[in-house]
Amino acid sequence: MSTGGAPLLAVEGLSMTFGALKAVQDLSFTVHDGEILGIIGPNGAGKTTAVNAISGTFKPTAGRVTFDGHLVTGFAPHRLAELGLVRTYQATTVYGTQTVRENCRRGAFLHLYPGFFDALISSAKARAMRAAVEKEIDRLLDWLGLAQFADTEARNLPYGVQKTLGMAIAMAARPRLIMLDEPVAGLSAEETDHVRDTIKRIRASGISAIVIDHNMRFISGLCDRVLVIHHGQELAIGTPAEVMSHPDVIEAYLGKGHAAATAKANHAAPGH
Amino acid sequence: MSPQAPLSLGAAPPRTMPGAGLLAISALAGAVLLAWPIVFQGSFLVYIATLVMQFSIGACSLQLIIRTGHISMSHQAFVGIGGYTSVILVMKAGWAWHFALLAAIAAPALAGAVIGPILLRLTGKYFVLVTFLFGEIVRLVFIDWQSMTGGSNGIFEIPKPYPWMNDPTAYYYVSLGFAVACVGFCIRLMRSEIGRAIDAMREGPNLTECAGVPVFRIKVVMFIIACGLSGVMGSLNAHMNNVITPGNYGPMESLNLVVMNVLGGMTNMAGAIIGAVFLIALPELLRGYVEWQRVFYGIILIVVMASMPGGMVELLARLRSRLTGREAHLASAVAAEGRT
Ligand SMILES: Nc1ncnc2c1ncn2[C@@H]1O[C@H](COP(=O)(O)OP(=O)(O)OP(=O)(O)O)[C@@H](O)[C@H]1O
Ligand SMILES: [Mg+2]
């Protein structure tokens, strides 16, 4: 358990290079229990790479990642999941040919797997775990508004619902910190609001979150603090209001045309 | 569907409890299997069925590897390691067969434990290629290790496991018993939480690893288990044939086990058994037409792979849904797939 003011996740001096490309340089930030941290930045800024380097998809070139008091730099994703750190992918990733419920069961492996021999003989322990997870999934599906789709194959779901299912799979692992890579990319304004409310409720249940997105309105309406990345480096970090009024951020996002800044900052479309 | 899937092997079968229909079919199959050597006593068909039992063990154990997303072209090499171990221990060391059988499971499992973690780092066609080479290397070892294996002539006059197994009917029932045990184990395993994780990691390895599944460790463990089980086939087959030669354990013979799974749809143990029946029975039925065998073989393979990615199991499912009027449901599923 993280005690006192110790952060749940602490990233120090994180760097990730691909050959000559410095995709992430010397990033440091923390996420506290129950906090939502936004990460924002133009296309290719290094947001996904930063998450990949934290979540074990890549081994970071340099830096330290501490989660819940454990040094977890370069840990494989499954070990991080065991500790309670789970992420979703930028591309919608669900198991297309499986039902929504089966998708969630697959996400709940840690709470379903009773050990090799118990699983093999379907022991009382295995059955008890299964029953508990089924109940948990019922609640989760209700909670995320997926109950009506429980028996639908994921590939037959509308895009927006697939994104929600992606979150459900991650939530089924019962994380303490969930990292969401562009959870609202390609969604309508209405769907975006729905996802924002969902993430707020996830946080209300005691789970911290890192949310990556381009959409400044979405991020500022959701996050406690925002980290702005540009060319792999920290440009600014602070509350949404602080960050949006930061001169470097305005310049990076909108060029020198400061006059347009306030008008456009509400819905920044970086990279264009 | 998932962009991360290394192989498009088709989806996992739905996880349903066996219904009354399935129980009825199983009971019928059980009755046929038990009655077979009595009905066909003294016939070549008993031998064929015994072969099918043995290859079912090979095909189903290979499927444990295939389901993790790796098509191994060296499985028959592990069958061979089991076979040679059993024969050598019985003939040269004078072991009782039941102990030799244990060693015939342990030896390929051990070989799998050594080579598996290296091979399994490769995926897709690279895994196929390197396992093909590994299979060839093992075959060459069988040829070159003259003092142990008898070289390319192999080992002759292998005794049956026990004298009473000289009776083909007895050999049939023993093989049936081992097939039921091994295949049953594979089915149980794949229906468990481990099987769920295995099907998940084939369809979305990254997503599955993020759910806490130790993907690589499971692949290695499955590889070891599959190699161990293959040794059961190796021992039963070698002692039945009276002779063991390297030619039976090369990559082309491994391909046979893969094809059994392809015919069966890759993700279904029953399919692998149907594939084994087909591939063992077909050459025997076409005995008079040796030169046509390969042609038939090729045509059937192409037709199955091109028209039924789900293999013969899919064909049966289609027939069944047609019979029970569930075609509409299937059609909508197919249409939905077309949309994505
Ligand atoms: N595996 C990789 N190998 C080489 N270069 C990579 C790799 N992954 C990312 N990059 C590069 O690193 C840089 C940062 O990419 P990243 O995907 O982290 O950006 P991003 O901020 O997530 O962008 P987007 O908003 O488009 O998702 C890019 O220049 C990208 O081309
Ligand atoms: Mg990205």
C-alpha cells in the first residue's frame, strides 16, 4: 500500500530512443491515488511510447518507474497487471469473435486462475472464483452500460461500444491504475461525454487513471493534472487551467498567433 | 480481427457445456470404439483404428502448441524421441515397458523444455521454418547416432510392451485407453482457465498479457506438455510396428500432424481426431493407387483450406445448423464478418 503522500506511480527521467530518434526524453511525473493525469501532445509527441515504456511493452532506455512502492522499470506487462497497473491500446483492441462477456472473462484472468491443477480438475476453488468473477462481470457490464450487449460478439458492436468494451476488459483485471490511450479517438461528442463520465466513475471507485488524448476539451474536463509532451519532452505540467495558459503550450499548439489561442484552445487539433 | 494476432487460425470454439446431443454422440462413439475390434476381428481395420488412436494423441498434443499461435513442424521429432527412448530402454537396458513409457514421456518433454524457450521466441513463418529445421536435425541425429539408434536402418524386432499385446485386439484397447486419457487431458486443459488464456493470447497477445497472463511461460509449458504427450504416441507406435526408423520422424511426417489439425479447423480437439481418421484411413483406402494418393491429398487440402477455414468441424457445424434451421443465424454472423 502507498502510505501517506507517496505517489501510486512515480516516473523519473524516463527516456526511450529508437536508434537516433529520441521518442521520449527525460520525463518525470507522478500519479497519486485517485488522481486522473492527462497526457496531451501533438501526433508523434511520444505519448504512446511513454505509456509503452511504463507498461512494459518496451524496456525504457533510461529512467525509473515505481508503482505502489515497487521498482517496476521494464517489468513485463503481466507482472504489472498483477500489481494493479493495466493499460488499453490506442487501436481498439477487443477479442472480435468472442462475446462481450467472454471478453471480460479474458480480462479477469488474474481473478479466475486458481492454479494449474485446480484449473485442470475444475476444483471447488476454481468454481468459486468463476462464480465470483461472473458476478463481478455482471456489475461491470451494468456499470459501463454494456449489459444489453453481454452476449453480442464484439465485432458486431458499434465502434463506440467496442471502445467501452476495451475499458471493460481492463477493468475486469481490477486495476489500481488504468492507462487509457486515446479512449475517445473517433467518437462523437456525445459518446465522448459518456466516456468522460465513465472514467470519472472509475476514479470515484478508487482507481487512478492516466488518460492520453488530443482533445483538450475532453482532457481539461476530466483530469486533475495535465502533462503536455512535445518532441518527447515535458512542455508543461499542472492543472488544466495552468497548462492551457502556459505560453509554451499555446505556442506549440497554435504557433505565434496568440490571438487565436483562447478561441481554439477549447478544441485543439494538434498536428494540423 | 485483432491486428496483433500473429496467425489467423480461426476463433476459439464457444465455451459451452456439453448438451444432450453431444452426450448422445459421445455415447455412440464410445460404443463404436469399444465394439470395433470385436466386429472387425482379424481384419486390417483393427490395425488402422489402432493407428488412428496413436495419431490422435500426436495430433491433439500438437494442437496444444498450435492453439498458442505456433505451428510446429517438428512435433513428429518429439514423437520419435519418445519412440526411440522407449525402444532403447526396453531392448538395450531391459526396462519393463511401463517404466520405459514414463521415460518416453519425460525425454521429449525434457527436449521440449530445452528447445521450446528458444523456438517460441519466434512467431509466424519464422517459427514454422525453424521448427522444420529442428525436425530435420533430430532426424539426422537418429540417423547418425548409429550405436544407439541403429542408423538409417533403425531398430528391428521390437517386442510388444507385454506378450499379451501381441494380440491386435489387445493392442487396440491399450491404444484406445491411452488415447482417451491423453485426448481427454488435452480437452480438459483447453476447457479450463488455462485454455481460455491460450485462446485469448492467440487472438490478442498484447491485450492478453495486459490482463496478467504470463503469455510466454504458458507457451513454454504447453510446448513441454505437448512434447511429453507425443512420447506416448511414439512408444505405442514403435512397439506396435516392431521397427523404428528415422524416416518416420522427419518434417514431412510432422506436416502430417499439422494437416490433421488443418483439416479439423485448428482449434478443436474433435477436429484433430477427425483429421487423423481422414489422413490415416485415406492412404489405406487408396492403397492400390499410390501415385494418386498425393494428388487426392493435395486437392482435399486445398479445397478445405480455401473454402472452410474452420476445417471439417465447420462443415459439420454448417450441416447441423442447416438441419436444425439455424442457417439464418449463421448467415447473419457471416454477413457481419463481411462488414468489418
Ligand atoms: N516501435 C517504434 N520503433 C521506432 N519508432 C517508433 C516506435 N514507436 C514509436 N516510434 C516513434 O516515436 C515517436 C513517438 O511516437 P508515439 O506513438 O509515442 O506518439 P504519440 O504521441 O502517441 O502520437 P499519436 O498522437 O499519433 O498517437 C514517433 O516519431 C514514432 O514514429
Ligand atoms: Mg499514440
